Amino acid sequence: MMSSSANIISPNRSPLSPAAHSRRSPANFLHRSRNFPIPPRNAGEKVAVCLSGKPPKSDESGGGERSGEVMAESAKYLVGTYDRAPLVLASGKGCKLTDVDGREYLDLTSGIAVNALGHGDPDFVRAVSDQITTLTHVSNMYHSLPQVELAKRLVSCSFADRVFFSNSGTEANEAAIKFARKFQRFSRPDNPPLEFIAFSNCFHGRTMGAVALTSKEQYRAPFEPVMPGVTFLEYGNVEEATELIESGRIAAVFVEPVQGEGGIYSAAKEFLQALRASCDKAGSLLVFDEIQCGLGRTGHLWAHEPYGIYPDIMTLAKPLAGGLPIGAVLVTEKVATAINYGDHGSTFAGGPLICNAAVAVLDKISKPEFLSSVSQKGRHFKELLGKKVAGNAHVKEVRGSGLIVGIELDVKAGPFVEACRRSGLLVLTAGKGNVVRLVPPLVISEEELEIAADIIAACLPVLDHNT
């Protein structure tokens, strides 16, 4: 039982007739050499403005000469855990990225929903620069001003009473697993519930505890046996969840209010209400994973805000430090009471440099006017997509909230993503590989969103050749 907060498929299709780009448009250069669909004239003009500069010589992979050299060294020296695009990025500014051969791209990936303020935000740069010349790392053997300041601000703008810092999202979920079990042993020492519930299409990380909570079998199977005691239920199935939670075996329920990696699915309010009620009845903890959907991405500071339903634990990461590695676990006093010295820890987590950067990010994205702009831009973007792409035969649904948007296709999205890249636009996939995930920097302009929508529309015909 899946639900989405926005279904904007338009019944009217607006075919796009190919037209020539501005000569300076990199998209024009690559379309001519790759036979991909060419965006209409107005899109070409906008791309030329946004992605200015002479396009480099292109090889068969879509990269230039310098890119080829770097990719060859990457293949030689790095462990092959990533299927990277043939693209070597060198610099970024705002919502634009530039590769080592000088070509520019409009970034709708944000480093997988990380760079909320885009690239090179002056306040972020200042916070990092000031702190790195003052104090970078001290470990958690000592107190530091930025860590305390960040914790105080997170508590003041959330349901939480206390914060634990980690270095990533998966580490945050590992800590949440440990905190949940420790809480149950503290609360019910004679017969603590130790099992967990997670849901279909969920993603909670790749380390051994977090991957045990991740539904995709391909992530778990090579590393089994993973942590036992996890049951996966259908996302949105109230009856199944209620029955299992109230069985008395569940330490905690992990759920994403908006699933990112899983395909941009938003939970129904009734579903989260039922989870909260059942957890309260059974003494289980409710954990909201807002690693991708939290911190302004939906147009609310927290994705759970519009539901009016609050967790016992919330995990954060991606955008919090603007591209520097951080994770955070926000907990109620009830949970914190069960955690003692030595129960968990990290050498690097909560360091002064990272936390000072995160304070700068949180200061910006928590402002009401900033969040309002994200909501407005999200509505505008979905309206554009509704007009330009939703009538395409391959588009099943456009869904999302704020600036986390998914375009579900009836085929794999890989060829489309490649066509976008060669046209100067970077996008992601999600779900079972058939969802185009759009998570631009939250500072993206409406003009840049219009450019993106035009390129997306112009690249859809590539799917006709890949069915």
C-alpha cells in the first residue's frame, strides 16, 4: 500500500519539436555527436546561459581527454565498489559543476541530497575556513564549542532533548539500533524485546546493522548472515505493522517519512499515526530515518512535521554539514536516560570543524523564508514537469514533496540518465532503477529548474529506443 504526497501526471502531452541550440551550448555539441534528442530553442538558449563555455573534445564515453586519464587511474587504484558515470568533476559553484575538461553541468543530484546550499556557499566556506584555522579535531575526550552549539540548535528546533553525533547516515542508524536495544534492556530487563521492523523499498545504510534493516536483498545477500531479528513489512500496511508491533517482540520500528532511495514514496498520515499508536501501546520505539528527506528537503525542516507525528529517535546526516561527513541521532530524554558512558562512541564524530560547518548550514535552512522558498520551488518544478513530461508514454507518475521529486518510468532509467548527462544535466535513479530521482540543491533558482525541466523533456525520447 504505497502513497505519495503529489501525483501531478498531466493527461495532456506536449510534444517537443527539435530545434538548434545556441552555438555555445555544450548540450548542442553533445547532441550533435550522440544523436540524442535536442531540446527546443528556448531550452537551448537557457542552457547556453547557464552552461556557458566552449565544449571540450568528447570521446565515446562522453568525457574529454583529461577525464579519460583520470578514469583510467581510478580503475587501476580504487576498489571497484562504484559504477561511476564517465565524468570527472573538478569544481562547483552554486548549482553548477565543472568537469576536468571544462564542461559545465546543472546539478540535480546535490551529491545524493547532500549539498543543500549548493557548491561554494560563502557562509559555509567562511565557517569552514574560520574553524580550520582555529581548531579542527580534539576527539570526544573533551568538550568543544561548535559541538555543543550544534546540539543545542538541533534540540531547539526539533522534538528531541539530546543528540549523539556520528560520521555518516549509516553510523547514525547503527547508533539508533544500539540505543533501541539498550533502552529496552534498561526498561524491561527481565524480558526485553530485541527485534526490529523495517519496510519495503527502505534504505538505512550499508554497514552490518543498517544493511540488515535495508530491504534490497542485493545489498544484504553477499554479506549474510547479517543482524538477525528484522522483519520487513509492506510500506504503508497498517494492519501488518500493528499486529507485529503489538506482539511485544519489537524493540524499534525504523521508517522513512519519505523514502528516497526506495523511489520517492511519502508515507500516508494514517500509517505513521498507526505506528506511533502501536509503539506507544507496546513500548516499542519509533525511529524516523530523515537522512535524505529531512533538513529542509521537503519544504519543512523535518519531513515528519506536516504529519504532526513525532518519533522517539530521529537519524540525520546528508545535508547537515553541507558536504562534510556527519551523522546525528536525536533522542528524547526517555531514550537518553538508558544510555551510559561507554555504550557508544566515535573518535571523529562531532569534531569542531564539522560542527561549525553544520551550524552555518542549519542557520540558513531552518529560516522560515528559506523553507517557504523550497516549498514554492518544489511546486513550480512539479508544475513544469506536469506540463512537459507527464504526458509521455513512458512516464507513469511524478511524485514528491518540496525538492525531492521522483519520475517513475515504465522502463529502466539508465539510458535517460546518460542522455541527461550528455545534455549537461545530472540526475539520479531510485527504486528498482526505473525512477528518476531529482534532489537539487535547495538554493536552486526557478530559472534553473526550468532549464532542467526542458532538458528532461527533451531527453525522454531516448527511452523509445530502450524498451
